[in-house]
Amino acid sequence: SLVWAAKPGMLFQKERESSPHSLNLSWVFGYNSSLAVHSLMDGEDRVLLYVSSHTVVIHDILGNRQYHLQGHANVISCLCVSEDKRWVATADQGPNALIIVWDSFSGVPVHTIFESHPEDGVCAIAISQDAKYLVTISAGTVQRVCVWRWTLPTEKPLCSTELRPEFGYQDYVIFNPQDPHEFVSNSKTQVIFYLWVTSARNDLVASLLSPQTFRSVVGRFSQTVFHFNNRQALTGTSAGKVVVWDAVDPRTDPKEQQARPLGMTPTKMVSVQKESLTVLQVLESCIVTGDAKGQVKFYDGELLLLSLYSHSKVGPIRSLSFSMALRDPPDAFPARSRPFLASESDSPNSVSLALNRNFILSTSDATVFHVATDSADFEKVLEEAKKAVSAITCHPQQTLVAVGSHCGLLKVWDYRHTKYLASRIFPEAGIQCLSYDPKGHFLAAGFTDGSVHVLDAISLQSSCKELRFSQGPVTHISFSHNSQYLATADEKYSVIVYKKVLQNGCSCWEHLAGLDSHYKPIRSILFGVRADSNEPRLLSLGEDRQLVEYDLSSSIKDHLVVTHRDRVEQSAVPLCLAWYPQLSAESFILTANNCYKMKLFNTTSKICRKTLLGPTYGSPLEKIQVLPVTSTADPKQHYLVYITKDKVGLQILPVDGNPHKSSAFICHPDGASDLASSYDGRHIFTAGGSDCTAMKWKVNLSALDAAAFLGGEDMIPFYNLLDGGREGEFFRELEDYFYYAQICNQGVNTLENRQVSTHIPLEEIPSVMRAIGFYPSEEEIEEMINEVKFSKYVDTGEQVTEINLEDFIKLYINHRPALGLSMKSLQRAFQVLGYDNEKGDKVIDRGDLLSLLQCRGEQMTEDELAQCLTTLLDRRNGRRGSEPDISDPSG
């Protein structure tokens, strides 16, 4: 009913319903400049449709509003729009690729095609003139072409065919406007004409042009269209030429010629200009071209130039989209832009109307212009990053967000009113990281060439000379709480500290010291405040599993003092770092690793106090921040915001392993590069890296709290994480082992009355863990026991000596491998330890295995090894009571 009653322009008139989600996309900065930008509205309106990552954006430029069409889980690879601008078809590439047809009037997805090209997704799509049919080309090495009747509830194409590899990679397709049963596609070197019928027969012919065809340079093909005379087709090339395909070849006997379009042959090649043709369209009775120099030209049916539009600031044209509104022009052919008149065969009225339709022009350098044909005015309506958006940060006191990209573009927005404020381009290098100082006076930027610029936060002018002390690209940058220190980390594993000084009465920054403090990539640098003073603390965390703390007050010129160096992981790789809110008397540092675990370390001793199951949404947490407390929120309630490889999410604190306390949403399928939160905690911003976009998300904490409540209270969420739940066989087995541990502790053969309780001693924890299939290392055992032993020490001053069943279940769920132990991981371990034999199989010598177990890692004694092998080999060898002699090479 929404689609049936929809009208143009109603999309932004309907009220947004309150969302049940904890994060809601509210604005997108940037777009995919490799895809077309379409104009949706008529007249003087500026309503654009474009793709940003996995989202279709309908952007009302004059009204400063956006509407988002969300449904794809992968980056959208292609889109097309029907002739009446109502139906929009989009497709993606990747796992579970989709084709979705949208109603642009209501924003409703009216049809979804699943598994259209399950192997590789779609690289090209087109919609017929009557908007009934879709044609798609798959993105695989072996391409498949399919025709769909999307208006019918079917998941199978009407017909399909597989293209031979010698046809080249076909990446553009379009229907014949006058016959939906004909369409054409092209690669860079070949053009294929198709004729399909509902009997599932799909005929095609591929044509290859070489310099010998016309005895001149042809160039690489860009786009192919059907001529409005319905007898010819045209192909634009990178040599500035147009190849004309004709259904009737005068050089061939009419009896031997095939019916069109399969009989289309190249009959001539017209050299229209020197610049490469990037866009070729048919509009009414005109041929329209766009080129690499930013020129738009209108030709008549005989390729005689009618009109030319150009501007010095327009780059290579990626797409053209014309308004549907037709105006009565005072002069159909302005003398100043009319080198040639239309041919007599063309309708003068049709040509004049085509020449006077305003259009949207997008370029490959991510700029969009609105062109008014009556005045030849070029109005820039969008200018976005044309390379990866790698950095984003929010002002600590105002509604400002700064976005930096690898093309050197730095833009500052007022995100409350979504208003662009200032920008600056650094042509020498790309921006890799950004940070405002806590007072909001400075904006520091780290670059790919190793330089650091400290800018005025408002004007973006440099406040001092650039700082160039890093040997590699700067990856992290941060200010101390008092704005006296600035620290950076780079790809050469170095931490460099700068200090604010006064020179001639003005503040500036000078290099203090640097240190190669890690031997693997640095994942985080973090400033804090010392508990006993107001002096800043600085920590860095690396993939080498080292947490390094520096003494800034003792550091002098060219000498950075390290106070502590602690290993925080045994085998996992730590990925991010944050200060944990003061939720108890003890202060913690929070880390997250690549095994989906979060750990709390005492801020002073750096001892691991808790290990907890983190969010498990396909990939580990890459960056984390504690969300600032909003004015209306409970000051005791805290939340954590995070990004994974492709998602953004929220986590209720304190972390306890309850999966219902977190949620996540796809933000950048090709990889999120950075994260920032507004100073009031109401919005979250993500940067998308290679997708060239940044996204603004509105936070709805009530929705997250409601989801956590619906997930159950107390132990219910943890019981559900056990295989079979509370009533399952695994839980009953766990209970048996738990109470058997009490019996073992009291003595198996005792005749005294047994004292059955709800607790077991801490020393029994490893035995029960191993009995139920979790085999922790000795270090993990020590961390588990210490976690329980000192859980109440800060509050009561006493150590805990036993654990009950419920706490044991929580301990087990939080410490066990998040994704379980797979056979692949075991095989991978033996592949690392072993070698290839003469047959090419991975093997390991028994003596080498025994030596590794006793000499490397957590070393086993000979007695421990003999006991383990006895237990493992008893049933296999069918013998009992005899221990293997591990010193005997033949045993």
C-alpha cells in the first residue's frame, strides 16, 4: 500500500518512526565515485541518488536531508535507475550477494533476488525502458549473463548464458530502449550484442576490434549505447572515437546477413575529439558524451556537434543524469555554443528539448555539479574524498567532526546541522589519523609521509611548523589531558612525544623524545592521569603483546623513559586499549584481543584481574572507546562503543560476558578504519577506509537496555550459552563433575559422612575445566584462580577460597575459546611444528614432539608427560597399568 500510494517528493515528508535499534544511521559523508550519481527530481530541485558503501543515499541538497536505503550486507557494486526515475536496482559482490529493487518514491524495497550469482555477485546491471526486466552480469572469472522479470515473485532468471573468457571482462550493460529483448554489453576490448526470448534461448555475438579493422587506433571501450534510429549502436573509446555498429553491412550480401542485433558489425569509426570518452548516452534525438577533460558534448544523429559545456574545475566525467522537466527555451540553439546545426533527419523540436534539460554531472574525483543549460552555470553540489577515509575525530566541547582522507582532504562539519564549515587540502601526503586536544583549541593530524601538523581547530591553519620525526606513516595521535604533551605512533613501531613550549610569547610544539618501544605494529596509544597527582600517564599497546608505560616527567630531550613493560597476553594478540570507568574501588585498564576476549588489568600492578567474553560479531574488536555520559542518562551507567572489521556496536558496562548486553550493525563492509564519539555521547562516527565514506550514527541507549532486559536476568543468558542450555545434557554432566570434585577433595575412599555443599575449592577448578573439554594453559589457570581469589579483596580485604556452580559457569564461559576448539586449529599447530616428508605430507618426529613438550613453552616434566601419555594411550592400546617409556625411542 505504501508503494501503491507513493508520489514523487513524499519520501522526505513522512515522519520517521522511532527505531528499535540501539544505533541508527542518520547521515553519510562521501560516496562511491566509481558509480553513477543520478538526479531524481525535476525542475530546479537538487535531489541526488548515489551509493555510499553498502547504502543507497537519496540526498536532498537544498533541503539538507538524506534518506537511506539499507538492505545490502556487502558494498554495492552497481546500480541503475528506470527511465521515470522511480525504480532503483542495486546489486553487490561478496557472501550472500543480493539484487534489490527499490521504490524511490517511498523508499520501500519492492523485490529482492537472493543467490542471483552466488559465487561472485554482480558487476553490471541495467533496467529495461518499460521497467519490467533486469539484466545482470556476474563478477566472476567466468561471467554469466542473466535476464530477470523482477515484477514477478521468482528467484530464477528468465534466461541466462555463460560468457567465454575470450570475450574479456564485461563490465557495462544496457537495454535497447525500443526493444527490451535486445541489450548490449562491453569489456575494454569487445562488444557483445544479445537477443533473448522466453524459451530460455539466449543468442549472442561478440565483436572484437583491432587497429587493423579501420587501420587506425581504436582505443579501449568505455560505454556502448543503441542509436535512437534503432538501426545502429555506438561505442565510445579512450582514443576519443565513436565506433558505429550497423545492422546492415553494405559490404556483405544481404542474404548472408544475420538479423539485428546479432548482425551488428562495425561499419565506421568517427574521431570526435582527442580526449578519452568516458560517458556515452542517448537523450531524445541527441548523442551525449562526457570525457576525461570534463567536457559534455551534444551531437546529432550524424555525430555533428550541437553544443558544448565545460568548466576548468571539472575533472574526468563519471556519469551524467538529466532532469525530466522540459522547458520552452527562448533559443533552441544558442549561437555561442552552436558550432553545427542538427541534421535534417532529426526532429528539431526533440533536439531543442534535449539541449535544454538541466543535468547532474559526477566526476571520478568525487565531485558532483549541477549544470543549468540555459546559462551554462556549473554549480558544485558535492565535493568528497576521492581516496580512503582513514581518520575521524570529534571536538571535545562543540558539535564538530573532522574527517581526513588519503587524498589529503581535511573537512570539518557541524554535525548538529549537518553543515560544512571548513576544509583544507594537503597535496603532499594523505591524512592517517586525527585528534583534537582536550580544550578544543588544536587539531593534530598525522600523515602517511611521517609528518605531523598541529592546526588551529577552527581555521585549520598551521599553528607551528610541521613536525617530521617519524620514519614511517603516523598511525596514532593523541593529546594529554592538560594539552601539554602530544604523542604519536608510527608504522616503524616507534612512539614519539612532543611537548608544548613558549617561544616569543607564543605556544608551539617541539620534539621531546622518541623510542622504538615495540617490535610489532602498535595498536593503541593512550594518555591518562596519575592517581596520586595531576601528571599525565602515557601507555602504548603493540601486537608484540607488550603494554608499555612511559614516565613523561622524567623524560628529557631525546630520552623517553620507560617505567613498566608488561606482557598482557600469552598467545592471543591484543588489538585495542581504553581506560575502564571507575565502577568499583579498583581502577582498571580494558583491552580486547583477537580471540574475542576482553581483559581488565589493574592500572598500577598491570595484573590481569578479569577475563571476559567480548562481542562476537564475525571479527574481533579493532577499536574501543568509553561513551561519554549524556546529560539525561544515569551517571552510574556506562557504555562502550567499538568497531570490528566491518561493524559498529555498543556494549553495556560492566562487561560480564552476557551477549545480550551488546549489539552491532554493519557500517563499512570493506573495513572500518576509525571511530569517534561526540562529546555528549549522542552520536557515533565511523570512517570507512577504502569505501571513501564516513557515517554518523544516532545512539539509542534505551533500545540496548531493553534488549539486555529481554535477554534474561541473572544466570539465564549464561545458561543459554551452554550446549543444550539449562536443561541440556552438558549442564547435567557439568553438575556431576562439580560435585565429584567435592568428593575427590574429601577423599574417595573415606568412611566419614560427606559434607555436600554448593562450592568447590579453587584448586579443583582446573580439573573440572579439563573434564568438560576446556584445556587451559598453566598461565590461564593461574589467571582464573587469581580472578576468583582476589574478586572481593579490595572491598573486604579477604581472599576467596572456593567457588559455587553459578560463578564457575561464568568463569568457564568467559575463559573458554569463544569459537570452540576446531580440528583445523589442531592441524595448523602440527603444521607449524612439523615438516614435509618425502610424500609431501606434514609429519612430526616423536622425539621432536617429546622434546618440544619438555623444553619449549610451558615445559612439562617427564612424570607429567608420562602420566598424560598413559591416560591418552590406555584405550587405544588396550592395556592398563603400564606406563610408556618416553625415553625409549621404540616405545
